[in-house]
Amino acid sequence: MKKTIITFLLLLSAMTPAFAFAQDLPETPEEAQELLEMGIEEGKKSIPGMVKDMWDNNVLPVWTKMYNWFMDHIGSDIVAWFKEKIGPEIEERAPYIEEEFNKEKEEATEEIPRLGKSLWDRLKEILNK
């Protein structure tokens, strides 16, 4: 008998919050709309802070620890290998790379106004049809 009463009280206490929530259900579609809009507004206010908090306290520390572990154990070897094997090649090709970059930049500055004008003309043609 005592087990039955204790079980009933435990179930009743577990279900009480659900009953409290169910009392505030909207009765009309307008009330439901208002409740939904209030929920959206509250979400707009609170979600950015929640995301920032999760980022600052959960995500960023984990990624920082992983990055630090990687750099301590593996990254230094990769950087040393890169400087030894690839570094001299980059230094050798640096003038050529800079020259090619400047050529590409000049071509882009000449092409962009022409491309923008043609896109605008195309848009006008599409809209006039």
C-alpha cells in the first residue's frame, strides 16, 4: 500500500509541470498567433546571447585546446618540414609569382568595368522584354 501511494505521488509530482504548461494553451487561432509571435521575439532577443555564450564557453575552448595540442605535437614538425623543403622553392619563385600577380591584377581592373557594363546591359534587355 505504501509503495502504491509513493509511486502515485512521484508520478503526480513529475506530471505537475506538464499540467501547469497545459493551462496556458491558446483557445483561438489569434491567441496562438500572438503566442507564436511572442516566442519568436523572445527567441530573437535571447538566441544571439545563447549562441555567443556557447561559442565562448564550449566551442572555442575545445578548438583552442585541439589547435594547441596539434601545434605542440605535430605542427612544429610540419612547419619545419615545410620551411626546409618548400621554403627555398617559394623564395626562388617569389619574383615570378609577384610579376604574374601584377599581370592578373591589371587584367582584372581592365575587365571588371567592361564585365559590369555588359551585365547591366543584359539585365536591361531582360527587363525590357
